[in-house]
Amino acid sequence: MDFRVGFVILLCLTGLTCADPVKYIDCGSSSGKVTIVDINPCATQPCQLHKGQSYSVNVTFNSAVTSKTSKAVVHGVIAGVPVPFPIPIEDGCESGIQCPIQKQQSYHYVNALPVKTEYPAIKLVVEWELRDDSDKDLFCIKFPVQIVD
């Protein structure tokens, strides 16, 4: 087997390159521009999030500003009402981003989306913001999910 073919198969098996990007809506990225969103594992859309499991949220974006800090704010939007959704690490500088963030650089943000067993089985929209040190959105994305048993 050719080394390159084997390498591609290995990447596909680990879910790094063969997953389809998640369809998302930009909800006001004023300090940056999102280029790709990926949730792993997510075989279908909307993503089926199983209670008791954790999912990796990966966002690649370009920054339009310089920022010493970044903070993630996540909500589950249910019937139009945003409900705070706790994540393990709010500090974007501890989520794959090397701070300070530089203007016109590309960054790969990675964080966990834990789905607690006590969450109801429901369809909702996740709103995920990463804010700069001026409290403006480096990115703001919305994507649909379904929490299942």
C-alpha cells in the first residue's frame, strides 16, 4: 500500500479529514471571519448529541483585530430563548489559540461540548461566541443540534 493512501485512510478513521463541515450561520462575527466549523463526532446534520458524551467543537477563523485575551460564551437557544450552556474551558487562550491574538492571522479554536445526562431530549440551536478583550465577537456561530438518549 502506498504510504500516502495509508495516511489518508488513517486520517479518515480518526475522523480528522473525512467529516463534512457543519452547516452554521454567522451570528455577528465583528472582529473575525469563520472559515470552517467541525463537530466531532457528528455523522449527520443536525448533529445528534448523545446524553453523557462529550463532543469536540473546532472553529477555524481569521482575526481582524489584536486581542490579549479571548473568552467563549455558549448558549442553547430553545424556542428563541438563549439559555447559558456551561463549557469546561471558557478561556480561548487555553483552547488551541496562542495569545495574544494577532490581526490578520488564522486560528484553530478547539473546545469540548459536554452533554449532561440530565439534559432533555430536544432539538435546539447552539450559539457559540468567542469574544475579544473589547467584548466583541471574534466569531459568533449558530448550528442546530438534537440531544438524544
